[in-house]
Amino acid sequence: MDKEESDKILERKSMHRHNFYELMYVADGRLYQNIENTRHLYPKGSCCLMNMNIRHLEEFDEYCRVIFLEFTQEYILNLLQFPSVFSGKRKRNMRW
């Protein structure tokens, strides 16, 4: 996405929020993230884990590739309750 395309999108966008956690990873290029009215620069290789219900807006400054992953609170809680991942004990039949 180039600057002109980004500007057109920003004209139609405003700060938004989600009812899930959002992990953003900048795979290439850079972008600005406006978080609760504070502007942050994220260059290639950086990431941001956004809490639920935080007002934010992505501002694409130049060409960039960004990966967004969304996690519900229920998913995180279920993951933390799965004993073989965090206890070091694996079931015999599980292969990773």
C-alpha cells in the first residue's frame, strides 16, 4: 500500500476499538499507530499487543506489510488452562 492509498483510507477511518486482543507485527516497511491519542512509530520487525477496548488507528506512512492476529479473552483463558503447554508435561501420544 502506498501513501496515497493510505491517505484515502484514513479519510474514511476514525479511532476504533475491539473486544479482543490484537497482535500487530510489521513484516516490512513501517507504520504509525495512534493509541489513545498518542502516535507511535513501528518499523519493520516491531510489534504491538493491544489490550481490549483501547482506542487506536493505524496510519500507513509508506509501503508496508502488517500481520494482525486477534485473540478473544476466552481463547487466551482456554490456552492458559491447557496443561501440556505450560507445565512441561506432554501426553505420550501428542506430537509437536
